[in-house]
Amino acid sequence: MQLSVTLLAAARGSSLLAERFDDDRPLDSAGWDDVRRAAPGLAPLAAAELRYCSPTPRSRATGDALGLTPLIQPALRDCDMGRWRGHTLGEVTAVEPAAVDAWLRDPCSAPHGGEPLMAFIARIGEWLDTRPAQDGTRIVAVAEPAVVRAALVYVLKAPPPSYWNIDVGPLSAATVTGHRGRWSLRFAGGPS
């Protein structure tokens, strides 16, 4: 059974410098403008048989603005950042530099009291592996950039620290094809 899952990063809800861990802010005005500009190019995603989104306000708003009417998937929530939730990386680093260093170096650590990176990647991989669909089904999921990064690490069977080297910008899309335990990253375009 071969599925096609397009993971679309939600539009932004704040500037990159103001991003906070486990942020529930809605789309900001720049995010809405970005969605309007990107909508024509993303219109083919509405043809997907199954359409999902993470529970964040900006993921839901992005999906709705693109006409996807996505079903909220709690499993696509961002990484649980425990007591760091709502703070920027700079704020946390200023108070807990050793904890931030441990968190960035060890994917099994959770100095914030939340979810370790390894558990986050596994949760997103489990969601991907359990999509109820028939052969050829197209799926789209609008989620936070962290969720897209975690999915790509899982799909590529990459070492967990590679998570930090994947840059997922707002409204960027990645498509994976395959089935449980056997996924491939697919790039669009080019000659057929």
C-alpha cells in the first residue's frame, strides 16, 4: 500500500526572533498575507482525500484559509516543552544554559520536564505509520515546523541530532510516500 503524505508547515504567528516554545499564538498579519500569496500554488493540496492539522491555532487557520477544512489531530501537536513552554530559546538559555546544552546534545534528555526529542520523533512517526488509507491515497497535514522536521527525521531514519539541521520555513511543504516503516522523501518538479 503506497500513500502520499504532504506535510505543510503552518504560516507564521510571530517573527522568528519572537518564536516561543510550544507556541499557541494565532497567525499574525504577515502570516495571513503569506497564506493569501501562497494559496494559488498550494491549491492542489485541496485534492487530498484526507486532510489533517495539528491543534495549534495557526495550523488550523492555515488549513482553513487554504480551503482544506482539516481534521485536528492531537498526535500532530508540537513537542511538549514542559516548563519552557511560552519562553524563547534566548530566555531559557539565559537562565538554564547547561540544561539547554544537554537538551541540544542528547535527544533522550528532557531537562524542561516535557517530552524528549526521541519521544517526539517517535510520536510523529507513529502517527504517520498509522494513517488509515487505501493504496494511492493522498494526505495533507498542516503542522508546526517542528512536527515537519520530526517527520522527516523519522522518514529518513536519520540520526536524531539531524533534527536541528532541518530548516522548515512557514508554508514550506515536504511530501513523503510509502507505508508503515518504509517511507521515502519525494521532491516535486523536474522532467518526468
